[in-house]
Amino acid sequence: MKNHILFVAVILLSFTALSQNDFIITINDESHQISLDENREFEINGKKVNIMVKEKDTLIYNNSFYDFNYVKKHSISKTVLDEGIEQIMMMTASGSGILVQKYDSFDPTMLQEMMLNEVTKESVSYGYKMERQDYDKTLVSGEKLRVLKAALEYKGEFETYEIAAFGKKDEGILIMTMNMNDEFDKDGADMIKLMWDTLKIK
């Protein structure tokens, strides 16, 4: 994994995983701890019943500014990069993933080109051939985004980066997707497609 991936990793050092295994279920004013997928037996009105808490396969990441769907096996990590800048990220074992930065006091649309240059420069320097494939994307919530897309290839190895942003007055989001090879990392390609297909701006 080359230096441009390390660049992304540097700003993620303070990530904490958003996972929770223990839940509390209340039955007739009595509270009990229960874990996901754990079959527990309780007595209700003299009758024994089995209760299991399960998580839906597809979840919704919900932010005050945006939301999108994701598959539960992909845990979302979240950190605060600076005052007023919150970042979330999902990654596969192959290095594909999604990064979203939310700015509370700054419109980040002007950062798109700079971010794309930053994450591709090491590959280009190494010898990857880069082709720009920018396109327009209309979200399900109606907003139109300009997506900067760089497709890179070197000796049969492929990398694809997409950078998009949406801003309102003094706030907005910056989105980056990284696909290290959709032919071999179908999991990453599916993750990215689901995000784009369900992303909503509020």
C-alpha cells in the first residue's frame, strides 16, 4: 500500500469505532442487558418467551446534514479533525472505502481539486497513468454534484478515486471514495455504489 493511502490514514489516527454490542431491554419495568444475536429466555405473565435482538442488514448513517445507507458488516469510524470538522470513514480489507468530512463553518467545495491531487500524486509519481473521468451526479434528494474522478492504471493494477462536495452558506460536506480494484474488491465497489445511490442532503 503506497504513500497516498498512508496520507489518508494519517488523518484517521484518532478514529474510534461506532459499534455497540450490549443493549438494554425493559420488560414490565425490569431491565435486562442483552447482546446482538443472543437468544435469551424471559418470563412474562408467567409464561417463558424467547427474545433475540438482531440488527438489520442495511443501516442508515444519519447526520444533521446528510444520510446514506450502508451494510452492517462495514463499521463506520468517526473522529473530529478540528473544531467544526467531523470525519467518518468505512474501509474494506483491500483498502477501498468512503470518507466524508462535514464542515460546520466552511464551504468545502473549493477543496475538491486539491484533495484529488493529494491522493493521486504518489501514484502518478510512481508511474500510474491517470485518466480524468469527471461526471455530474444527481442525488436522490435532488441536489446535483460535480464528481471529480481519477482512474489510474499501472501494469494491470487499477485505482479509482472520486471527490465530490456540496456546500451551503458556511457549511458543507466533502466526499471521497477509493476503489483499489473493483474487479477483485467487489465488496468495496458495492459499498461505494450503495452510498451514492442513497446519499441524501437535508
